[in-house]
Amino acid sequence: MTAGPAAGSRDEPAIVAQGLVKRFDDVAAVNDVSVVVGTNEIFGFIGPDGAGKTTLFRMLVTLLVPDAGSARVLGRDVVTQLWDLRRHLGYMPGRFSLYPDLSVEENLRFFASVFGTTIEREYEQIAPIYSQLEPFKNRRAAALSGGMKQKLALCCALVHQPQILFLDEPTTGVDAVSRREFWELLARFKAAGLTIVVSTPYMDEARRCDRVALMQNGRLLAVDTPRAITESFGRPLFAITSGHRYRALQTLREFPETATLYPFGETLHYTDRRIDQSPDAIADELRQFAAARGLADLGVTPMAPTIEDVFMARMGAPEAPAAPPTRGAA
């Protein structure tokens, strides 16, 4: 088979997907997805479980055939040039998929042999990770902690020196320290020239990517840098605090200018319908409205939007909800 264009070439994107569709029965898991990923960037697909991230990844790494659309990865078609492409990509699935009864070293040697190489030959490539695993090289994979399992899986995905790395929710279920260490490792590999495509349900991880795609119900809601996405929010946003949070939620639902209102950690996030009103004036009106209804401790603080806020807005966060159904309603 004739090889495609030189992988990693700066004059061609690492991924070009056009109108990708994948259905399972009547459900479109991926629905008309088009995206371009540049060479040597960390690109993140951000979205909750069921958004279609895993199905999209499986098409891009040649494990699923699209029902419609096309995709080229490293200049190679994911359907017609899959055997050539597989030699150049690394893939770490969401579930731990290594052999639990094999040791750390045995797993790594097996995956190296699949690609016709050895741990010794590729040691420099995997050293940033394997140096942390080597003291436990004789330990069974099943006996590793969650963070160490992820590092072993990453090591196995990198042992053949791929030119693009796909990581499907690599930090799900991993503690905060291990998550941070994992992203630091990815930054090192990116600095060495590797293109990294990662999916995650953790919105806070978006800021570690060069660009992100917000994904929900099989569709892309936005594609841009994390900063540009947050700057696109476009409405005044406020953090609302009260010692009576549920009562504050019910009260502000009745405010006539409420656009969206939803719980967010210890606070409520509120957006106003008006975009030409000053934040201070809106805050004063909210406090006065609440006080007139017996809620005197309302705290209203203007805030910068987060990726989560943009995601909620793009997917259609509920407008000021209607009153609860009357007793006996279905």
C-alpha cells in the first residue's frame, strides 16, 4: 500500500473530519461532525458521558467505520488506509484495557512486540513515564493504583513512537494529584512534537488544551481556544449566594429579566436578559427584588464565565423555569 503524505507535516492538519456520522439503531451517536486538528497541538473534546466522544475517537482510530462523512488522520483515510495509519497512531481507550494478570513489564513488552520494537529500543521515548513505573515493573497490572494504571496505559500507547496520540477520558476516576501529573506528562510530549487528541468530561481540563470542541448529543457546540470560547459568552453573569439557596433559586426564577439560573457548586449562576445594563445596576435590582420578598441576605457578585457556563448556554440551559406543576399533575 502506498503511504500517505508525510505524517506530522506542518502543511497539512493532523486530522480533517468532514460530516462524520455514526448511528446505532435509531440513535446518532455522532451526528455531522466536522473538525480540523492541527499538527502538534493538544486538542480536547469536552462533554459529558453520552456526548459521542468515544464513538468519534473509535472512528478516527479506525475501529469503527463511519456511516457517512470522511476523515483523514496524518494524511491517511481512516477507512481505505487503516493498516498504514495504525502504525502511526497511539490510542488509549477509556477503560483500562491492558492485561491485568501480566506485570507492568510484561504488558509493555507485549505492546512493544506488536509494533516490532522493544522497551530497550524505545526507552528514551517512554522514559518520562516508565521511570515512575520501573520500580514496580514486576507488579501485576491489576494491583496498580488508578493513577499508575493510567500511566502504564499511556506508556503502552507511546512505546512505538506514534505521531498522534488519542486519549479517551484518560483521567476519569483518577485522583486530583494524578490528574495533574498526567497533564504535565502530556505537556512534555506535546513540547517534543507529539499531536495529542484527548476527550474528557472534566470542564476544568479544557484550559490545558490549545483548542477544544464542546460536544453534546453527537454534535459539536463550539470549537475554539478555551479563552475565545469563554469570551463568547455574551451576557452578564453573576454568582448568587444565600443562606437559603433553594429559596433564592425559587425567588429569582420569578424575576422578569432572568435569562438562565442554575445551581453551580455552592452558588447559583445567574444570567440576565439585558446586555446593555451595567452589572452594578443588575446586582442592585436583584438584591432589591429578593429583599422585597423577604430574602435579605442575597449576595450578587459579577463573575467571568467558565467553560461550564458556555457549555450550559450552548446546549440550551433552561430559561427561567416555569412554576412547578400543581399537585396531582402528571
